[in-house]
Amino acid sequence: MRIMVTGATGFVGRPLCARLLEAGHSVVALTRDAPRAQSVLGPRVACLAWGGENDGEWGRALGEVDAIVNLAGESVGGARWTEEYKRKIYDSRILNTRALVEAIRVQPTRPRALVCASAVGYYGDRKDETLTEESPPGTDFLAKTCRDWEAEAGKAAALGVRVACMRIGIVLGKGGALEKMLYPLPLPVSPFKLGLGGPIGSGRQWFPWIHLEDVVGLFAWAATTDAASGAFNTTAPNPVTNAEFVHTIGRILHRPAVAPVPGFVLKLALGEFAEALLGGQRAFPTAAQKAGYRFRHENLEETLRALMANT
């Protein structure tokens, strides 16, 4: 298959492109900076400049691919949540996806599938409620963003395109969210190694983790599997609470992990984004498991031990 990827140089995009190439597919990357993307992704990936407008070489290339994987979007944790930054988060998802669907609309030959990123933030903070893909959305900013994002992607279905929306949890890999948790300060030593790590807020909020390999695996599966349509919780089958997560880190490092990060400190530092960290989702990947996807990483402690080796 020939597969187009937006957000190809990101934390998920880079290994996804590598996985698709390894499986024998050809990959086209849409990017704001084609020369930089080419240096990151290598010569086997065709990198095309994408300005968001429905024209140019990328529009013509879109009519020649079998599937699109849409990962583009401003990082939700990239800055304090001002109204301006929230607008960047929202627009980077909604407008880019809208541009892709409009470009699909005018092609004489259309891709068979659009696989669009979303997030478990779709559900909002649901306390201890068990969440499957059938659960209704929440009402906060991230929930609205995810709901509208999925709605834009879903418009491709009316064009005869299979649509899958991947509600991603907290992705664990080398770097990414795990590195930020282990090294929240610009210091060479993790607070966890000093016995100063601990839960966020009460620690009772659910932590819907997933290994990067399974995120990549699920996206590749959804792009190449004709039966994969609708929403998919892109989370490991065994969610834990935030307290369980940090205590597992402490156990691996042979250090206590009981010094909590007070909620008011997070709110002072991060603004509204702190509410997302202090809430959580007990989300299960029911749809993917029913469809036959087999997870590579289901045990949190085994996952963290492998990722934290030599940390």
C-alpha cells in the first residue's frame, strides 16, 4: 500500500513510518518543513510540503495513496494553556483535518481509508467509570476538541472512505511523556531516584497508559485492515491509577514514591491544563481487542522496566 502520514516527524510518526516501510508499504509524509523531515525520516520516505491549503503537489499525491494517517496537532502539553494556546491546539487539529477531507473530496480517485488520531481526553474526567468506545464524550475543552476532531474526520465517510479514529492514551516510550515524568526539572538526576517522586494530586485518577510499540501497531493495523472503522481506544488493556503508576516506578528504582505533587502547584504552573492531569480515564481497548488486535505490552511493570533500563 501507499500510505500518506501527517505529523510524520513526531513521537508516534517516526516509528510508524519505519514500521510501515518495514512491512513493505511506501510512505508519503506531509510536513511544514520538507527538508528537515527528509533528514529525520530518511530517503525512503517521500516528503511533501504541506501548507494546509487544498492545492499543490500534496493534493495531487493524496489522490494516489491508499490510506492517510493523520497525526498532526499542536502538543497539548507544549505550553501553559492561555486562550491563545488553546486555540492553537484546537485549530491545528480541526483545520488540518478539514483540509485533508476537502482535498479528498475533489480527487477523482480517493484513498480507501483515513486513520485519524484522537485522544482519551474525548471522555473528559470520568472518575472510576469503565470507558469503552461506546461511552459518551465529556464536556471540557479536550473533550470538545476530540469530539470535533473526530467529527471532521468522519465527514470522509460520506465520500466512501473508511474512517478510524484512534483515542490515544498516555504513550510510554523512550522519551515523550515518560521522560517528562522522570525528569520534570532541568537536572541530570530524576527526583524519583532521590525518593522525591510521587503521585499527582490525590493519585486516584486513572492513568490510561500504552506502549509506543502498540500505538504504532494499532495505527498500522487500522490503516491496512478493511474491517477497522469507527473509534478505537488506543490504550493498554490494563489501566492503573496515577498512584499505582508512580509506585511502580519507585519499586523499579528501589526508592519510595510517596511525595505527592499538590494540585494547586500544578494549577499555578500549568493553568487549565492541570485539570487534565488531575483527571483521568479508565479506558479499555474493547473495539481493537474484539477486532483481533493483539497487544505486545500489557503489563505495566514489565513495560517500565524495559523502558527504564539504564535510566
